[in-house]
Amino acid sequence: MTPLTPPPRFKPLWRAIIEVAFIVFLFYSNLLMGEFTGVNGQGKTLAFALRDIITPANFVIALLSAFIGYVIFEFFRRKL
């Protein structure tokens, strides 16, 4: 039995999806860490912090930033 591998023509698409998803993950991780700094108050729960950072505006910002980051990394990957 062979492992599940995408057809060769879909590999660049899957690579892009994975890299963009990772950048979005890093964006939300950074926001979540910021929610628990001393400036934002002690005693915040994880549920409160998630409710505070998961908004449509933040999601749009994350996707745009991830796409821009992906394009920049691909540019450097091909140039170097």
C-alpha cells in the first residue's frame, strides 16, 4: 500500500496552502500571546482571549499578511 500523495500538478498548490496556513497560525499565536501580557490584565481566560482575537477583521489581516509573506518567500526562494 502506498502513502497518500497528491498528484504532481497539485504539489505547488498544497505547498502554498500549507505555508499560508502556517503564517496564519503564527499570526494568531502572536495575537494570543499579546492577550496575556501584563498590560492587558491578569486573570484573563483562554476563552476570553480567543473571543477577543478571532474576529473577521483579524482573519482578513491574517490572510493578507500570509499571502504577502508567501509571495515574498517564494520570490527569495527562486532568486537564491
